[in-house]
Amino acid sequence: PRQEINRTVTIPHMYQMLEDTGRNAAFELNFTRKVPSPIVEIFGDSDPAKWIEAASYALVNQHDPELAALVDSLADRIIKAQQPDGYLNTHFTAIQPEMRWKNLRDWHEMYCAGHLMEGAVAHYQATGNRKLLDALCRYADHIDALFGPEPHKKHGYPGHPEIELALVRLYHASGEERYLNLAKYFVDERGRPNPHYYDVEAIARGDDPKAFWAKNYEYCQAHVPIREQTKVVGHAVRAMYLMSGVADLAHEFGDETLLETCERLWANLVYQRLYLTGGLGPSHRNEGFTTDYDLPDETAYAETCAAIALIMWNERLLQFAGDGKYADIIEQTLYNGFISGVAQDGKHFFYENPLASAGDHHRTPWFICPCCPPNLSRILASIGNYFYSTGNHALWVHLYGQNTADVTINGENVQVRQTTQYPWDGKITFD
């Protein structure tokens, strides 16, 4: 039922809001905007990208010609905005073309690119049409030509992680190994000192690195290289997207040092910095972490997007050895700090999810920064991906809920049916 409300109410509601706020129309490149622009406008491309991802997953679950036509139309608008060199970002094409790639720390270019890549992969998987996937491969090629370890390239990485996990997905969809290697470069390069890249780029654009409002690079998890980090710090969504990419790369390259990093930071988060609900990031100031055991109820920030990224990270960690502790975190978060983000009517949302309120905290139809609604929607539409994994001669069950699934185990097609009223009772039957 929640998936059906997501498809028939939430996704159309979000599309209308994206239309009304000009986020879809931005891809026509005929808008104006004051400079300097609010950051939530600068990264506006990420919201239609997540909408395409959510809608594509919904189409996999249920044939819907009207929704399919909307998805196709928006995909065409996105493709039309692409520049001849592959670049695809509305703000830095229409408003500040001279500032392309000048502020990776703050301006979210790679974050938007990552969400566009994820949307393109989902669109291709849902429709079999490569047009959006090919466009985003061209954008990835453009980024790969600019960034990397070679002396003639920029040695930068995103202030808001997301592209790392997206490049791994793009690699699997396209087979292009350069995308995987680029993701690895972004993770390995992050936080290297002497000189620090964010200092270098700030000086290059005429800014004082010491004037950074957050005071240090913990905010964007770039204070030290990832393998040296001992606590989850800074902006909670950024931290969880980064760790999802780190887990992907630990798997792809068989890198034990990255897996050890994941396990170390997971322990700090789960045992010292996580709410009972799976919420994370208690502070409004940095939308993220403070100190161990600082978990106030009424002022909890606990952003919906952070809970979503936590689910994504634990799903990846679950694939290494099938350790149930990761499935426990997924379930805890899904039933509490995640689903609280959307009302049962499907069109009112929480950005923050405090654990207590004096009655003055309510869901709203939209936000100035609308990252959470389409993020919620893409997880709801793809929730089936989190239920099962396959292993040698085995089906691994991670979540309970009534469903049927078609899976391939050892080359054989198997249909499994799970019958249950969970969580209302604990009786679960598998056929």
C-alpha cells in the first residue's frame, strides 16, 4: 500500500512541485538568477534527478503509461541541456559558466552529477532505453578527463559526496572501468594534506581558506584521508553517502583497509552517535554530528536524507558476510526514522525528525531545499531491492514483509513467497 501511494500520489505531487518551482524548466537553460545564488538553487538539478530515479523504480513495479511518458519527457529535457563537451549542470551553464569546477567544496557540481547518474542508471534499467545513460556517460567522461592523479588534471574531489557511489553504479550499467577507477580516485584523494585541495581552489578563486564558515574540513569529511578517520563527523548525509561509496570500493577492489574503515566508523556511529529511531545528526548548525552521546530529543535534526543514506550504507555492508547487525540497522531505520519522513497521505514530509515535540513540528508539502521527498520516494519505490540477497546455493532474507520475489540462485530461477502480517505479529511463512 505504501508503494502504491508513492506511485499514485507522491511521485505526481513531487513532479508538480518541481514544475512549480522551476527545477524541471531549468534544463531549458532560459532562466535568470541573482549572483551569488542561494546554494539550494545551485544544486537544484539533483531533485529532478532523484525524481527520475524514483519514477523509474515505480515503473518497474507497475506499468503506468502516463508516468512513463512524464519520465521520458523529463529525460529529454535533461539531455537537451547537455553541453557539447559533455558538461551537464544548469546553474553553471546558464548563470555562471566562468565558475565551472571552481568550488568543489561548496557548490555541489559533483553531487548533482552523481544524482543524475543514479537517475540515468535507474531509467535504463526500467526502460531499456540508453539515451539518458549515454548522456551521463558523456558527463562522466568529461569529469574523468578533468580529474585524476595525472599532473595535468585537477586533484579535487566533491565537497558533498555522492558521485562516488554513483560512478560505481554507472560502471556496472555501462561496463566502463574508468568510472570505477575515478570513484576510487575521489575516495583515495579526499583529505590529503600539503597542500589540501580545498585550500588550493579557494586561493585560486580569490578566497581565504580560513574564512570557510565551518572552520574545518570535518564538515565534509575531508579533514584527514578516509583510512585515518576514527569517528563519523560533519554533515550526516555527506558522511553516509561517502561511506556507501567506500563500501562499494572495498568490495570492488577487495580492499581490506576500506572495509576496516567502514567497520570502525560504523561502530562509532551505531554505539555512540545514533538515535533509537535510526536518526543521525543531532545538530541543526552543521546538519550533522557533534560529540559522542550528544543525542537530544526535541532539538534533534535527524534529517530524513541521512536515515536514507544510512540504509544505503548498511545494505552494502550486509553483502560482505551477511552479518545480521547491518540488516537490523536497515529495519530499525526503515520502520522509524525513514518512514516518519512522509505522511500516510503521501504528500506531506518531514525534513527533520525530532524524537519529541511540543506540538509545533508538522509535516509540510514541500521545502525550500526539497532533497528529502524525492529521496524518500526512490527508496520506497525500490524497497524490494533490500529484502533479499543470493549466495552459493542460498537465499539470504534481510527483511520481513509480505511479498513475492523472482530470484536466480546458482543459475536456477526461483520464486519465493513470504506470507506475514509483520510487524503486527511475528509469524512468517516462506514458500
